[in-house]
Amino acid sequence: MDTAVQGSPQSHAANPRKEQHVMNTTKILLAAATALAVSGPASASTFASAILDITDFKLLHSSGADYSVANFSTLAGINDAHATASLNGAFANDADSRSILAPIPPNVAQQCLGACMPIAADTFTPIAGVPPVTTTYGHADQKLTGAAIMIGATPAGAHASTRADASTAVNAVASGNSDVGTSTTFRFVMGTSDTMTVSFMGNPYTRALVTPGSGPVSNANARLSWSINILNVTTGATELAYAPNELNAGSIRSATHAAPADLIYAPGASLFSATTGMLMAGNEYQITIQHNSLANTLQAVPEPASLAILATGLLGMGFLGRRRRG
């Protein structure tokens, strides 16, 4: 009896290395659990941008001369512009509509939701280098100047620009998207029969970026949309339907978590043109121009609760091991 009582403490004191090993293991597990809970998952980000810059947009006679107000017996229409930014179901938007003969075309203020990077209003140049995707936001802007036909002594030459940006930052569980656009619709009656040529310089840009480590449903998408249609209202016939691939499907860029990439579409400025058949004097025609930039991003990462569970599990493993060795 006395021997057994005395032998128990002797047996415990005889294993100091095992006790120290358990304590060290517990400390390591505790450090790992703390690091996981504090640092979160690996860095990840998504970014999308779409910019369309149309310059020197004109409607030309068969002779190459600019159309002017004097060439139409009837002329009326609207320049309509809008910009919309969105983030997690919230929206910021603005719109402006003015007559095509108004001295000042519409220019919608830039829209932003979230911590937008500092882009000055009416800036339509791409972000150089790797975008600083350290915030989550949706951004949109638009500007229109000039006119497609000669108004008074002012030469023809419209300049229309649209921009959309969206970003989700490191470890963000958020979505952002933005879309901007301009549309011009006007009706006219020709004073003299002639063809009509649409001519302009177009400079498209799209970018979609998803970095490695982004969540399992992360994606970034950017695309442009531009078209012009001329309808013979009198006969119902379509005189022109022009939507160049370079400003539409060819501009689409999309990246996902399954294939992280930085995809850029930047072919540079090019001349675009298309010509109708003969437009007859006395007939009524309608021109509709659509011009849009669209960008959206989405990112999902493990929730903080999952990390906490993992950290707790590691701690539990350490204490359980210590109890078993006690």
C-alpha cells in the first residue's frame, strides 16, 4: 500500500520529456490557430473595366461632305445618356436627355458606390499596369460632345465616351457592377435623295482580371456594345444595321476562379464606316445609335466563421492530446 502510494509520484516524475513534448505541441497548435483566425484566407481580387471612345462621328453625303441641318426638311430627336454604378444590390445612377440640336449635349456626372479609386470625372483612359484592386466598388461615367451633323457654322464630329469599372478587394465577399451608355434617336425627312455614310474612329478597351486564390464563384466580365440602325419609317424597311464585331462580341473578356487570368482587349483606334442605299426625299427615316460599356465582378471566399471553427478544432486537438498523455 505504502509502496504503491510512493510509486505513483515517482512514475509521474520519471516522464518530464513527454510532458514537455505535449506542452510544445499545444503551443504550436495555438500559434497556428491564432494565425489562421487573424490572417484569413489567401489574398484574392477581381477587377473589370470597359471603355469605349468614339471620335469624329459623322453622317456624310455621297460626295463626302458633312450633312447639315439644312439638308433635312424635317429633323428632330433626342440625345439620351445614363450612368449607373451598383454594389451589393445598391445603385447610384444619373441620366440626362437633350435635343440633338441643343448647344450642349448631355454629360452625366460620374457615379460610384464603394471605395472607388481616384479617377477624375470624364477620364476615359485605361488604368496603366496592374490595377490597384485593394477596394470594392462599382464606377460609371459618360461624356458626349459635338454633333453628327453640321449645326450652324459648327462642323460635324461627335465625340462619345463611356466607362465602366468594377472591383472586389482582397478577401471581400461582395459583388460590384456598373454600366454606362448613350443612345441617340432622331427622325428626319430628306430634302434631296442621297445615300448616307456613317463614319467614325472607334477605340475599344476591355479588361477582366481574377487573381489566384479567389473564391469558388469569383469572376470578372467586361464588354462593349455599339450599333446604329436606320429605319425607313415610311416603308418599314431597314436601310442600315451596323454593329461591328470589334465593338461588340469581339470585345468580351471574362475570367473566373477556375482559370485566373488578366485578359485585356486593346486593339487601338480604327476607322469604321458603313453606307446606306439611296434614301428617298419625302420619306421619313429614324436613326438609333446605342453605345454602352459594361463591367461586373463577383468574389466569394471562406467565411470567417469557418476559420474560427478550424482554429477551435486545432486548439481542441492540442488539449485533447495533453489530457490523453496526462
